[in-house]
Amino acid sequence: MEFTINQIAAMLSGEVRGDGQEKINMLAKIQDAKKGQLAFLSNPKYEQYIYTTQATAVIVKKDFVPRKEVSSSLILVDDPYSSFTALLEEYHKMVSFQKTGIEQPSYVGEGTSIGQNIYRGAFSYVGNGARIGDNVKIHPHVYIGDNVVIGDNTILHAGVKIYADTRIGNNCVIHAGTVIGSDGFGFAPQEDGTYKTIPQLGNVIIEDNVAIGANTVIDCATMFGDATLVRQGVKLDNLIQIAHNVEIGKNTVIAAQAGISGSTRIGENCIFAGQVGIAGHLVIANNTSVGAQAGIPKSITEEGQRLLGYPAIDIKEYFRSYAVFKKLPDLNYRLRELEKKVAGQDLPAGA
């Protein structure tokens, strides 16, 4: 696929400085770009590369003033990073949405409705009473249970498993190996020391524009009529565990290997770094940001906090504490030496 610089600038509502008729066939990093490729400059630390890059064109901020001669054509926009991201999204759609039709063998149950321009890969399974929207891509080995609802333009990559009664919105992307709607971790201890399984009867609701990475698991709610909720615009990384009855607020981002225990409610626009652990039955305020490997054992009620450590505390307080903590071995050594000196001295009379 080729586009002229002028065509790309029009897509981004940008202004061209240079030869707008030159052709672009690929996107690349500014330090690695070659002839025919398009790069972007957002971080000032990378400005050095704009004077040496072989890219045919570079997306830059409207107020960018080069300090040296630039051989590439420039596309001037308000936000280079967002503009480049938009191009990546469009390219991804072109590639992802090329596949159409039905591969065999595949199965569709009774009473299921399927929209237009569908792709169903080989060995995919769609259960009874499901409702599949338009332009949905169901890749090979995907399992979709009974009465599942999937909105328009959603992509289910290979091996995704969607349990019965799950509802998924429009424009979602779910990557390989993810399981949605599996049983929550519910077991009742018995007098003889064994555990009895508590049936999990609720479902999972995923709203529009949600992205879910590979091998993530979202458990269904416990009670019939209840739901585990993933709100609009949420982005989940790979290898995340979302337990039963959790609610994740709009536009929250969670990185890999994080775990959220049952019945916790997470606010909007939160950010959780990798391996964050959150205890159950908590409430996390909007705009909370939590650093990697932090643990949250109690609710966060004040919005906009930045937390780190276990138990998680204010990030500035954590770093002040860490400045002391990392010196503990040396302080311990000095204390032992001081104790030796004191022990070796005669105490004054009457002491």
C-alpha cells in the first residue's frame, strides 16, 4: 500500500513542508527509517536523528524549528505522537480487516444471528443464540458460547474463549488465548477441611473500544443478574487476572501480570503498572496511578494519587523511605561498631 505525503497529511489535518507527491509505503522509527518510509519526532531527545534520517517524510510538531538542514519532507501537526499512532491504527485495520468469509470446518449453533462482512476462521465455534455484529473477525480456534453478544468491528484473535452470556461491545480487540467469563474463585470451606464449589452464575460485560492482551482472564460474576464490568476504553495488557464482580472504570490502563481480587471497583482513568496486586472488596478512586509491583490492601478514596510499594504509599514518601532503607546494611554495621566501642568502655560511677 502506497500513499503520497499529501494524502497522509490530509488524513492527519497536517501541513506539508517539502515534496508532497513523494510516495510512502511503510512506517518506521526515525533512527532506522529508509527511503519510502514515514517517521515521527515527538521526544526532543530524538531530534538529532531528524538531521540524519533517510525517511522520505517525518511528522513533527507545528512549531518545530530545525537547527540544521533537514532532507526529509515534513508533515506539521499538533501532536506528532498521536498522529503517528492514528496512522498505525489505520494500517492495523487495513491488515486485520482484509480477511473475510468462512473457513471450514467451523460451527454455528441454532438461533444465532451473524452480521455482514464476517470472517470466521477454521475450527471456530459459535454457540446457540449468539448475536454477532458486522465486520467481526473470529480467528481460528475461537470459542463463543451460547447467548454471547459481540458488537460491530470487534476482533477475536486465535484461541480466544468466550463463555456463555458474555456481552462484548463495538471496536474491541481481544488477543490470543484470553478467556472471558470463566468461573470466579469461589469455594466454601467445609467442616472436614474440604472445599465446596460455589456456582458462578453471573456474566461479563465489556463495553466499546476495549483492548485486551493475550492470555488475560476475566471471571464472571457470582450471582445471576450480576456482571464483571470492563467499561469503555479500558486497555488491558497480557497475563492479567480480573476476578469475579470487579468493575474497571472508563479509560483505565492495566499492565501485564496485574491481579485484581473479587468485587473491587476501580475508577476511571487509572493507571496500574506491571505486577500490581489489589485486594478484594476495595474502591479505587479516579485517576489513581500505581507503580510496578505495588500492593493495595485497602481502598484509595482520594483521587489523583500516585502510589508505590507494599502496602502502597505516596510515591514521594516511598522514595524518601527507600533512601533510608537502602542504607540499612551500612547503618547496621555502624551501629554494631558503636556498640562494641561502648561495651569496651568503663561506665562512670553511678551510671
